[in-house]
Amino acid sequence: MANRKVLRGNVRIVAAYPEAFADPANPTADELNNADFVHDISCAIEDDYTLDMTDPDTSDSRSICDIGQVETPTFDNYEASLDGFRDADPAAEGYYNLFFNLFKAPDIPYILIKRIGVGQREEFTVGDIISMYTVETDYPEDVVEDGSEIMLGARFRPVGGLNINHEVAA
């Protein structure tokens, strides 16, 4: 078996409206490819993004059978923070303005979906492994640094829906 690297171009991140899925815990390939409800934002995102699980909440409650300290995971945590490039022309169509328009206001629910290991532009297919993070937009930040592009810092509040390493159904 040959060793193959997973390169940067093999990461796809999409933002889906929750109503895109009949069963949000088990999306189908057809639902994931529905451009009316699922938007590919990969090419707008700076590659220093955060969309992953973090340390879980834990309980240190002991039973009478425990002879030492215990730490039992209770809740899975995750965080999402994406910086997207801005277009010089706010009326232009493209990834940058799509990203801006999706995340420019607070309190909008989305399911952020990440797929790794398949070409970024390839559609979702049965058997793809995806991770899903249910979020609401928070107030965005303007990311302005000397000598760099101006970006929109999309910030999100986790709202409890997490589906890691899920295999896409038919």
C-alpha cells in the first residue's frame, strides 16, 4: 500500500442551513450537495482556522469503588473560528462575498461541515467521512493587520450538535 499525504487542497468546509437535512444527524450525499442550502466556503477561509473538538468537560465525582482520583468525561466540547478574505468589490459574486454575507450578522444557525482527504472541489459521495459542528454566528470581527489582506473574522457559539467522523449515507 502506498503512503499518500493529505494535502491542503484536500480539505473542504461547507456551511449548511439546519433545514438542509431531513435528519441532521445522518445527512445524505444529495443533501450535502444541495447548493440552495449548503455553501462551499473553503476557498474563502485562511488556512489558520479553528474547527475541531476541544478538551471535554469532566466530573471528578467518585464512587465508593474508586480508590483514587477519577476524571470522567461528561460533555464533548468544540470550537469554531474562521477568518475569511474580503473582496475589494462588495457586489462581486464569489467565495469571499459569500463568506461575508453568510457570517456578517449574529444569531444565525449553521452546521459547519468539514471533510478531509478528498479533493476540495469534489462533491460529497456515499462513504465520505465528515465532521459536523452545529453553531450560531456571533458578532464578526474585522481582521486588519499591517501589510495583510483585510478579512472578516467569523466567530461562532457552539450550540451542542456534534457529529464527528460520520460516514455519509446514500
